[in-house]
Amino acid sequence: MGKKTNKLNQRTSIEGRTVIVSFFKSCIATCGLAGHLFRDYVRLVRGVWKLSKLPRPVVTVFGGGKIEQKHRYAQQARELGKLLIDSGISVITGGGPGIMQAANCGAFQHSNGDKQNGAQSIGIGVRDLAKEKVNGCSNERIVTKYFFARKWLLTRYADAFAVFPGGFGTLDELFDVLT
């Protein structure tokens, strides 16, 4: 009888250790997930803070990232950026190439990088987006990890929107604004 009880105690002890180890592994995984969520939350709050200090009015420019800078739509976006900055209106784009770069560069280069009339040019990009190159034509750059955060920041602080031709991303942003 003593041997059976001893084996039973050993099993309970081993199972107890397994439960404890399993508990600690799940705690570590949960803490890792919480850390990722906290970092993303901090990025979003930082973006909200930067955009809330942006001088009003604000226009968000949507458009395709694959349009060459020589194309007439890119030239129109560049001209729009210049006109907006001249009028003291800040410009927000997705911070990528194509139309976004044209609008940012038109606003940024026309103001010579200065915050003329208080208006600024800001690009909001998505981190680790392989196909999208960062354009250097903005006073400030905000980086998010997720598209929904980028789209929310682009639409939340804008007083008006300018939509140029683009792809499915531009359509998604347009329909988000319309609904």
C-alpha cells in the first residue's frame, strides 16, 4: 500500500509541475501579446497627439501609389499641395509614393520645409510595407503598424478630402469617408 501511495504522490507532483509550467508559459505569452498591443496603442496615441496639434483646417489627399511623378494627376496633386499650403491649410497623406508623394512634395517644397502660415505637410505610413517607399517630403511622419490605424488617422482629423485616381486602397479610403 505504501508503494501505490508513493507512485500516486509522484504523479500528482509531476502533474502539478506540468500545470505550473503550463501556467507560466501562458502568462509569458499573454504578456508578450499585451506588450505588442501596448506598443501599437502608444503609436496610435502618438499619432493622435501629433495630428491634434496640427493647425486647422486640414485636407487629406488620397490617391494611388503607383502613379509616376510626371503623370498629370501627380502634377495636379503637387499643385494642390502648393495651393493648400499657400492658403494656410495643412496637408495629410498616406506618406507613400505616387499621388501621396506629389501632394506632400508640393506642400513641403513650396514652403521650403518651413511651417508657413502654420500649415504643415504630414505623411502617415504603415510600418513594414514592402512595396511602399517612404517619401521624404513632409514636415512630420507618423508610422503605424496597421492599415486601419492609418486610415483612422487620415480621416479623423481632416476637414476636407481630395481624392485622386488610385487602386483598391484609394477606393477603400473613399468609401470609408462616404459611409
